[in-house]
Amino acid sequence: MIKNISNLGDAALYCDFGSEVNKEINSKVIRYFKSIQKENIDGINNLTPSYNKLIISFDLRKKNFQTIKKLIENLNITNDDELETNRIKIPVCCDENFSLDIKRLEEKLQITRDKIYEKFFGKEFFCYMTGFIAGMPFLGDLENELQAKRLETPRVKVPKGSVGLTEQFANVYTFESPGGWNIIGNTPQVIFDSTNEKNPNLINPGDVVTFEQITKDQYYNNNE
């Protein structure tokens, strides 16, 4: 399942699953990610999954590259293994104060905002990875009809909770941050909780996410 395992610096392995970005390859990454987590291998101190790669960091005082590589190669993981997932529903308000780029998307995609929202809220999304800012989920896959490029000039500040689209993915900004995604709404849901040391992410790789449209009143009631 892993095409190649190589060194990444002195204390990390770079596991390459291929170059394509799709659910099939990403599911392989997530299977390894979750299996290694469960093994709780002494010396491994961090796992970083992405679309089609997995970085495994380790403590050189406890393990070396060859030892970790052999452990990973000997894991019994197949495509038939059931991928554990959580199903999560995220409320989103699309009031004009929150849908910063809906007019842009109407023009770029040549479809109405009602159609954009109909397709978006009717979609089940698969979490490929989290990153860029802590806990930000990268959720695929949008239909071709909803795929648009990033903003030509990124915003200096994207509000926390903003829900954005770009290319084949949707995401949620877990903190106020610079960014260039097309913002179509905002959620009052806490996606990343830094006080939860065990699992601060609401959404993790492999989870299935749907979005539910709410009113402005419901949004502010959720925030109280």
C-alpha cells in the first residue's frame, strides 16, 4: 500500500502512497495513521497524515530509521479493513454578513447561490486531513460544478468559523487567519478546542461531515 518509505531529516520517515489526491489513496494513509496510533509504538512521537503522504516522527534516543521502517512494513493492513469514522453534522449560517464570496462564486461558476447552497448542503464530505492552522479540516470532494480557484488576493483576516470552498475541497477556519478560500458561511460550532488535550479536533481524518443550514438567530443562540 505504501509505495516508498524514505528518510525525512534525522528523526522522521516519509511514507509515500502516490501522487494522486483522491479518497481511495487517502483512505490508505488514514488506515496506517490510525493503526500506528493504536499500536502506541515506543519512540514514535508524532504522526502527520496528508492527502497522500504520512510523516512519522520518532525519538532518536529510542528508535532509528531502520527499526521504525521495519515496524511499519510489518503492519498487517489491508484495504478490506473497516475504516473507523465518525459522522458529524456542522451548522452553518449563510447570512450576507458571513457569505463573503457567494457573489463571486455565482459569477465564477455561472450558477445561482441557491443552487450552490443546495449542492453544498446536500453533500457528504470526507475528511482527508487537518492542517494549515490547528484542526482545520480539508473536506472532499466537491462536484466539478462547485469547484473554483482561490481568491486572486488572499484576505489578511478570515473570521474564525468561516466555511470555505476551493478546488475540490471545503474547509472550516478554526481560528482567525489569513486565507484565500471562497467563504460561503460561518459556523458557531467549535471545531478545535485547545483545552481538550486528548483530542482537540472535532473533525479528524476519515470522518464524514455534513453541513446543515441555520438562521442568523440560531447562529447567535448557539454562540451564547
